[in-house]
Amino acid sequence: MPPSAATVAVDSVSIKDFAYAPAKVTVKAGATVTWRNEDQDPHTVTSSGTGGPLKSPTLNTGDTFRFTFITPGTYEYLCTIHPFMTASVTVTP
């Protein structure tokens, strides 16, 4: 399995080379995850499907988006500008 596909316990995600790195993150409930766009192109962090909690504005180069996860579960998300970019955050109690 490539390193970007491994589940990693971190609280920050880089957006680089049209991918979220790491693509799978595990945090405890109450943790805040920060995404930082390191690409030259704009990206978003948006929950997959409807009604999810993640809905960033368009992130330009150097912009960040933060979200605090309260409820345990798995939160899948994508970039609405580049829908092939997908990732997830798993929140444990």
C-alpha cells in the first residue's frame, strides 16, 4: 500500500500534487484537523454526499481550513473542483 493510502494519526493534511496527504487520517473526538493548500491550483475540502460537516471555501495557494471533529465516525471528503481528489478522516472516541 502506498504511504499516502495508509491511515495516519495526525492533525494536519497537505493538499499537494492534486492529492490530500495523508489520504486517511485518524483523530480522537475533539481534535481539530487543518488542511493547507500547497498546490498552485485552488482546491476545496467538502464532505462527500449530502449533509456532511466539511465545507471549506475555495482554498488558494497557502490557504488553510480547520475543522473540529466532535462525533466519532468516518468522514469522507473530496475537492469539488477536482472530484477525483478524495480522502477521509476517522474520528475515534
